[in-house]
Amino acid sequence: METQHILTALAALAHETRLTIFRLLVETAPEGLPVGKIGERLGTAPATLSFHLKELANADLVTMRHEGRFIYCSANFATMNGLLAYLTKNCCGTGTAFGSVCDPVAWQPLQKEEAV
């Protein structure tokens, strides 16, 4: 992935609502969800949801497809995997100070009750 594409994807995911939408779509892969269901699950107003989905689609993190009257959104795993590969290679590579300790596969975020 080229640097500008990486920056666009990271900027899209840097917003809490967009990150929540993306995580939901990753969980519902590969089918994805209709736009209305995303709004229902997250309690997001249609105009707000539309704005955030547009940002995720512009970053190529979400794909949209029409099925009848509905628009389904799905996570774009090719872009997600490209972003992860870029970060792993450029931020956790052996040429960095953290190369020997960075293991994205083994990393697990702290649960809310574990966070200090």
C-alpha cells in the first residue's frame, strides 16, 4: 500500500464511531450488514451513519453492494490486511527498536476492567 492510502485508512479509523462501525463489520464478515441494521445496532442517526460510512468507503475499508432495496456494507479485508502488513513491516520490523518485542498476532487489548 502506498503511504497516502495508509494515512487515509488510519485517519478513517481514528474516529471512535468509524472504528466501532468497522469492528462491527469485521465481526459480521463476509456477509456484512444492511445500513439500517448498522444504525440500529449502534444507535446512530442515519445522516451521521451515512457520513461515517462514506469516510470508511473513501478509505477503501468498507465496500457497499445493493441487494434489492437494501445497501449492504462489508469490511474490506484486503485493505485491512494491507494496513496491518504495512504497520507490522514499518513499525515492528527488525530495523526498529521494537522489532524483537512487537508481535501483533499475540497482542491482546486490555479488557476495560483490567485497564488502569
